[in-house]
Amino acid sequence: MTHSSIMVDVGKWPIFTLLSPQEIASIRKACVFGTSANEAIYITHNDEVFVFGLNCSNCLGTGDNQSTIVPKKLEALCGKKISSLSYGSGPHVVLCTEDGEVYAWGHNGYSQLGNGTTNQGITPVQVCTNLLIKKVVEVACGSHHSMALSLDGDVYGWGYNGNGQLGLGNNGNQLTPCRVAALHSVCVLQIACGYAHTLALTDEGLLYAWGANTYGQLGTGNKSNQLSPVQIMMEKERVVEIAACHSAHTSAAKTQSGQVYMWGQCRGQSVTFPHLTHFACTDDVFACFATPAVMWRLLSVEHEDFLTVAESLKKEFDSPETSDLKFRVDGKYIHVHKAVLKIRCEHFRTMFQSYWNEDMKEVIEIDQFSYPVYRAFLEYLYTDSVDLLPEDAIGLLDLATSYCENRLKKLCQHIIKRGITVENAFSLLSAAVRYDAEDLEEFCFKFCVNHLTEVTQTTAFWQMDGPLLKEFIAKASKCGAFKN
């Protein structure tokens, strides 16, 4: 299983600003690495391989150890069809080709290049010995160790093993690739390495981990290192992807239902069990929690002429050319696609049954919500995101409640929390009560108590209806707001 299917725009990584637009347009796959995200390798549409970087430390593979802001071609790898690439902290780079060959170069103080020596590798050299008889489909590097996965599901490791990160049952360093014998009874589909730990995913969706565990990065519920693979429980959910980065003591996994979990070092905290996040993909975990801004996998590059399904949908929102239905709100039209609404929203799926007269209409009138609110709701169905002022988000919260859209309800609450001020706090509090948003009500209540003097001098406070005002005063006094 390769990691090259995710589509990205390399412009998000600062180092690519060194390249000309023509050079960027030629890129098909790319990876940013190095101690300060200051080195990069990329593969063009013609399968030529280039490296470049600033203040580099022997890892460009060009043989001269010189930094170069002008991309240099790695002739040894051109035409080899690189399928998986990883790198360590030394740094060292390990990659494999579509033909299953493994190449490595860079720092080799712990034999992480797998060539039986500790001599630095200044150009890409094929990793020999027992890996020659196996077709390798994926590679992964920790800080100073390397792993490879063969086509038949066997895992091999070499390099530094002080924390048991090679999974061999001991903590002796390994000069050449050695099979992880403890996993002989399972078929491994994917491997990932953190700073000093390793993860493996089997074809049955089971997760194994071993190595360093100071921050709970193995997910075992404790902080004991493991010299051999142990199975990690994921709440009976089948895991479909695992992720880790050589510079972090963090692990992540995505399940079949699309949920992303993380564990290990998280903003200075130690999380010893897999913890459910709100991220959409494992890449986001490392974008937010790993420093520097390197890529943990070789990524395919997206160019302007290619749109994903999600981007195509966003583009077609409120498009008169392709729509087959219009909503009229406050005298203005919003153009939509009936099929999209049925797919995305239970309310519309029910509405467009053949026995409802809405199913026959080309224009549907909406009078219970304002234009900005209804437009934001329909746009959310196309984009998964909301862009509204806190005051308008209150109306959207009302809509989300009546249409039973729980995720949208959460998004609205988030917008309101972010936009709360002394002036609007009481309006937001009464709206939270009205729409039965308990979490938001508690948040607004605490805000009002913490800023009591200023809040009681606003118009919204004096316009509050009697019962709600009494309830607020009673609850605030219980919190000790009026002690002075």
C-alpha cells in the first residue's frame, strides 16, 4: 500500500516558493523533509527526480553535500518510478520503487541505511542483503531506524533499536534488514514510524505497535516500552490507515467510518489511549501537532485542471447552469441540485418523496428563515463549512435544530462561542436557551458572569424577558456572582 494517493497543493510548503512556476507545474509527487522543513525531493511528470534545499545536512543525495536552491537531478533515481519515500532525523532517506527495489542515503551512524556499515551515504545506493529477494511495497523511517514492508506482508527493520523500535524482542541495533518474526502469523498492509516507535496495520484492520512509549505513543494505556509488537484496541472499529512522523512521539489512525484518532504526545500532554479527534484525515493531525512542517509521506500534487469530487460540488453551489431546483428566500433565488440535497440531508430526502408536492416544484418558497441563514445552510451541504457572523449563526442554529442536523448545530455553536462579546452575550444566551443548546448556554452563562458589570449595562440585558432574567439572576447568585 503506497501513500501517494492524497492530492495536495505544494504551494502550502514555504520551501517551494524557491521554485519557478514552470518547475512547480512539472511536479507530480513531492516530499518536504529536513530538520527545519528545509529540504525537498520531487518527481516530475516525466519521472525525473530532483532535490533542493537550504542549509542542508548531507541528505540531498547529490554527492557533494552542498545546499542548492536550484533543483539538482538525481540521475540514479530517474525513471525508477518511486512509490514510497520516508526520511529520518539524521537525516537519512529511504525509498522504494514500483519494481520493489529499495534505495537509501544520508546519515548512517546506526546503520539506518541497512548496508552493514556506519559510513555516511552521500548518493542513493540500493539496500541489498535479504531485501533483494523480496519485492518491497512501502518504507518508513523513524528518527534513526528504518522499516520496509514486502509484497507478501512481511516487515523488516534495521538501524537504531535502543527502545525496541525494530520489534525484534531485544534492543540491539541492527546493521542489515531483519524480519519482524513476531508478526509472521499476520499479513501487514501498512507501516508507519514515529521518532522511536513503529506501527503496523494488518489486512484485517488490526493495529500493532512497538518501541518507545514515554508519551503513550503506542496506545497501550501505559508508558512502558515494548520490544515486540502488541495489538492496540480501537473500540471494535476496523482501522484503514495509520500515520506517524519521524520527528514526533505521536500516532494517528483512521477507521472505516472515517473517524480519526490520535495518541501519544499532544501539545505537551501524554495521551496513552487512542483519542477521537475532529480531524478529517491523518495528515491534519501532523499538520497541527508536529513541528517542523514536513510531510510524513510522499504526496501526489494537484494541479489547477484537476478538481476532486468535493471541489467540484463546491463549485456548482448556486450555479444556474447545472441546477434543477431554486429556493426563493426574501425574494432572492438560490440554485441547487435536488440529488445533492437528497444525498446530504435527511430533511430533503423526505421532502422529495413523490407524494409530497415539493417534489414536483421547480421553485420552493421559504419564509421561516432569512436569506443569509438559508443560503449558509444550503452552502454547508455543498462544502461542509459555514461562514457566518455569530448573530446570523443563531438563526442557523435554529434551522439546524429543526432539521436535526447535529454536526451543523456544533459548527454554529463554535462560531457563536468564537464571536461572543459583552454587547451580544445576553442575546446569545437567550438564543441558546431557546434552541436547547446546553453546551452553548453554559458557555454564554459563564461569559456573562465573568463580565457581569459590563454585560448588565447593555441593551440586550434590559430587553431580556422576565422569566429568563430571573433564572439568570438565581443561577448567577448560586455561583457567587453577587458576593460583593
